[in-house]
Amino acid sequence: MSKQKPTRRERSELQTQVPQTKPASTNNLDLSHEERRHLKFGWWSLFVFVCLGIMLETFLAFRIGWYMNSGDNETHRLMLRLGHAHGTFLSLVNIAFAATLSRINLIENIRRLSSRCLIAATLLVPGGFILGGVVTHGSEPGLGIVLLPIGALFLLYALFLLANGIKSKSTAR
């Protein structure tokens, strides 16, 4: 027996003879309904709010009159920036929620309710800022701002449910 290294051609022939194993498919992951929903919703809402941020930066770069000519009133710019920032953050919270959902021990009802509250908060909090900033009344935001406290309550309730609903391994038995 020779201790020579196989040539490139011999290695290639050996590889074609060995059956290739398929890489593990990520489509078969056992994700719950809430995990799939929050991953999809989180990534799509992140896309939308990042696009909003790019659009606001474009308005600033090209000195778009509606966005820039606010005189003493910067309310609409502030509200739109806050909508973008809160929407981006809450999108990431949805992705984190989906990523941790299988690792925490939650009762099904708490899991479902916190999921719905988190999605509602992700829509209402930035939506309130954005709608309040699109039409302003002097230095006051528009009527859409009323969605903000409702969304904040949904967010607080979802966080309370999650914090209160997570059981330690010793009490989960």
C-alpha cells in the first residue's frame, strides 16, 4: 500500500461515487402558529419601517417642501421620526418574541393573548405617531395620535402577560 495522497482526479471520482447527503431543510422546523406569525410580521414590518426611515431621509436630503418647510412647527417631522423609530423597535420585539417563544413555558391562552396584544401595539404605537404627524394643527399633532396611548396599553399588557406568565422549570413540573 502506497501512502501517496490521492490526486485531484481520484478525489473527484471518489466524491461522485459517495452519495451526497441532503442538507437539513429549514422548512421542516416545527414552528408554532405564533412563532411563524411573529417572524413573518416582524420581518415585514421591519421592512416597512426601514423604508419609511429611508423615505424620511430622502425628504431631508432633497429638501422636500412639505417635510422641510415647517417654520417654527417641527411637529410633523418629529411625529414621523418617532413613528419610524418605534415601528422599527417594535418590529424587532416581534422577531425576538418569535425567537424566544419555544424556549419559554407559557400557558396557551397567555401565549395567544400576548401575541395579539404585541401585534396590536406594533400597529397602533407607530401608527399613532405617523397619523398624528401627517396632518398637524400648529404645534399640535393630528387626531391620529389617539392611537398611541391605546397601543401603549396593549404593549404594557403584553409585556405584563409575558413577564407574569413565564414559569421557572421547577414550578413548571
